[in-house]
Amino acid sequence: MRNISPIAFPKPLLVILLAVAAMATGCSHTNNLAKYHLRAKPAMFRSFASGGGSSSVSISNPTDSWIGDVAAIAGSIALSSQAQKKLEKAINPDSLAASLAVGVRQSAIDYFELRPPVDPAETPEYLVEIQLTDYALRSGAEGVAAQVTGETRIVHIATGEVVWENWETAVIPLWGSSSGSDKREVDAASSGSNAVGLFNLEEEEIRRILNDGALAVGRYLGDELRKDLAEMYEEE
């Protein structure tokens, strides 16, 4: 999972920004590049939002249930429902998937010279699938962040074998709590403030935030493809 430097907004609401170093983790990474000769071969590129993927807004209160937290918890539940509706209205999953595909497609072209068939009679040998699997906005005492997850795989069409597969998640911090206190009262107030901030985002801001995340994930996936190609040549 990768954490991206905060996005700056002109609104006074977003005045506290987090600077988070980039990190990456992978899962179910498949690398059979050495078995296939991809260079300059015809390929079909496909990007889509997973039918099983999800979009969500999560607003949490990290403290124990006590009398001082009741109002914040109730408010978070109401805001979460309304913010979810705003997210669904602001975001087109297919558009996010297209943004995700930009980096992957460019890396496949730059490093492998994979290309669409030059004429209708030419049959593609490989399928490059770029899939948006999840996107979300999260809010809690630590701050608010956008999260986008995508997966890419290259398939040898004739055999159906997966040549290369990997996934990445980008987390983009938006703003965070300025409190370093352990007091529950301050934590609850911070969580409530972040929930309100999340709810007050304009639809266009939400759209831009998540599209930036999708572009970042695509670049990371493309870079992992490049790294695996480099390692293949080092091992020869």
C-alpha cells in the first residue's frame, strides 16, 4: 500500500496537511515474464471497474462509548449516510478505471512495445486487463484520506495463462488531527471535525481526489512491471 503526499485545497477547511512517505506492499504477485516473449506483440487493452468492487465512506469514532461521545457518534452515522450518497453521485467507476489504466498502458508500451493490432485481421496475442477493485473515503481521529485499489494482469490469450499480475493501493491523506493528546474528549472532537470536513467536500473535489489516486495506482503498477522486467534481465 502506498501513501501519497497530501493534496492541497484552497478552502480554509483543509489547512492541516499530512506528509506521508511512500510505502508499497504486494499480494498474489505473479511474474512469468521470462516464459513469454512479449516485445512488440499485438495486445488488447481492457480497463473496467470490478463488479464485485466497492465504494464507501467510512466515518469512525475511536473512543469508548461514554456520555460525552454520544452526540459525535450520532452525528457521524448521519454524516456517513449522506456522504455515501455524495460519493456515489460524484464518482463514475468506469472513469476511475480509465484513469487507473493510463500508467499501466504506458509502461506496457514503453518497456515491452505491446501494441493494439494494426488491422482487424491481426489477432492479439496478449490481453492486458486493468481493474479498479475499490475506492473509498475514510475519516477518523487520525484524519481523512482517499483510498484507491487497482489490479493488473497480462494474460496469454492462446493458453489462458497469467503472464504477470499485481495489485496496488494508494492512500492519499487529505487532512489530519492537529491534536497529539490522549484525552478522549479531544479525540472525539477531532473525529467529529474530520467527519464534518469529509461531508463538506464538493463533488468535484471528491472526483479529483479519487482520480488522482487512480492515476497514482496506475503509475505504481506500471513501475512494478518495469522492475520485474529489469530483474528478468539481471537473472539471465
